[in-house]
Amino acid sequence: MRLLRVLVGFFFLAAGLAVGALNPQPVAVDLGFATLHATLGVAILVALLAGVIAGGLVLAVSVVLPLRNRLRRRGP
């Protein structure tokens, strides 16, 4: 099981490196209050990471915390 996790991790690391290497075009991301300059591959990976973090936070707030509170009210 541990080997499978390591292999999946390496697969996604290689996929991220491939995305970054295949998209070297420079882009400017305008946030309204600042402009960030990066390559397209980095911008794609950062956007993907931000989406994963936002989705995890929404899941934690909407599902995990209510279930944890329900278990805490029931007691041991």
C-alpha cells in the first residue's frame, strides 16, 4: 500500500513537471491590485493547487466539522 502511494505521488510529480515544461510561454496574471508574471505552466499548476485547497476547505467546513460536532455531542 505504501509503495502504491509513492508511485502515485511520483506519477503526479512527473505530470506536473511535464505540464510546466511543455508550457514555457510567459503570462501576466492581473489580480486587480497586483500583476504577477510567470510561465503558463506555473500559472496552471498554481491555479490547480488553489482549487484543490479551496475545495478541501469547503469540504472540511461543510461536511467534516458538522460530523465532528455531532460525534462530540453524543459523547463516549
